[in-house]
Amino acid sequence: MSPLKIREMPPADRPREKLIARGASALTDAELIAILLRTGLPGANAVQVAAKLLERYQSLNGLSRCTVDEIKGIPGIGPAKAVQLVAAFGLGQRLARETLSREKIDAPELVYALLAPEMRSLHKESLRVILLDTRYRLVQIQEVSLGSVNESIAHPRDVFRPAVIASAYAVIVVHNHPSGDPSPSQSDHSLTRRLSEVSELLQIKLLDHIIIGAPAEGRLPYFSFKEAGIL
């Protein structure tokens, strides 16, 4: 027996109608994705295609890390649908950043919430600097360097240059580990020491250096040099 097409489902079970009647929270992840996909393929409706997509990448987080090229090759998903999915995840990341940017950013969990949705999806190490005012509120975020799969190349002058130009009171340095393990390397420790020395010379507070990883049982998804007592 072939699966029901979405238009053949009872109206209350169709993703679009369900969203209109009950709101997005009433829908499963697969149903929300199905609204973006709009159509399925022979033998599978849009909800089933979405469910297979989530199964393939294990979670929304895994799917959010995919590029357009990675998604568009999946049966039932061409370039247009892949672009829509990537754009939807991008909007979600920007919404999270916009919400958090109004808060006082002085804790590693807030920095993780601010940048992890985007930085976890990167396949190379990116080093960014968060510029803060005297109340530790966000001024701006700048990428300082984009490295290889396991190394970000940066010099302290490049890290603090945006802070000097923007007259920032304090900075938080952030980079990701594409492997998902946020444990610091020797080069991470070395960079942190150098950043601390330059911070004192420039009289710009270095609040923290945070490494973004991925959630895993038994460990935090980030490493904070401040929490570890190194800063």
C-alpha cells in the first residue's frame, strides 16, 4: 500500500493546516521540514522525506550543519529545496543571536548559545572576537581567521585590532573545534597566554577564551579558559 499524499490526509493531520490551527509547537520536526519541502517523491510524501533526512543526519543539529551541496543530492531534495532548508536554519541562528545580543554577555553558556548554532556547523576552525561595551553588552562580532580542519591561525594583533577600532571595553575570544571535542590544544593554551599579555598592555579586558564543541554525554559542549581558572 502506497503512503498517503499529504493532500489525501485528513485536514487536521496536514502540516500546513496543523500549523495554522495549533501553531508551530504542535508539529514534529519532520512536519516542519515538510512544509519547507512542500512535495515528496514517488513512494514517500514530504513528511516521510523529511523524516529520512533527519534519520540520515541524526538530528536537527546534524542537519543544520549541512551545506546546500550536501543536501541537494538527497532523493526528493533538489537545489531549490536545499537552499530553503539552509536559509531556514540560518534565520533560526540569527534570531537566537538577536535575542541574546540584548543581554549582558559575561558567561560561557551565553556565548555558547550565541555562537554555537552557527559555529558547530563549520568544517574548519574559525576564530572570532566578541566586542563588548562597559556593561558587557554586544557591540559586534568579527571573524578574525578561518583555518584548516583542525587549526585556526591568528595573531593577537589581529584579534585586538577590531576592539581598538571599535573602542570596545572588553572582548571574548571564541573558536570552534570541528571534531566536536572542545578540549584545548597546546596551541590554544599558547594563544590564550599571548592574548592575556596583550590585553593587559592595551587595557582591553579579555573576559574569556571559549572553545565551541558539540554536545556529548559526560562533558560540557564548550571549554572556558576562565572557568578552568586559566584566565
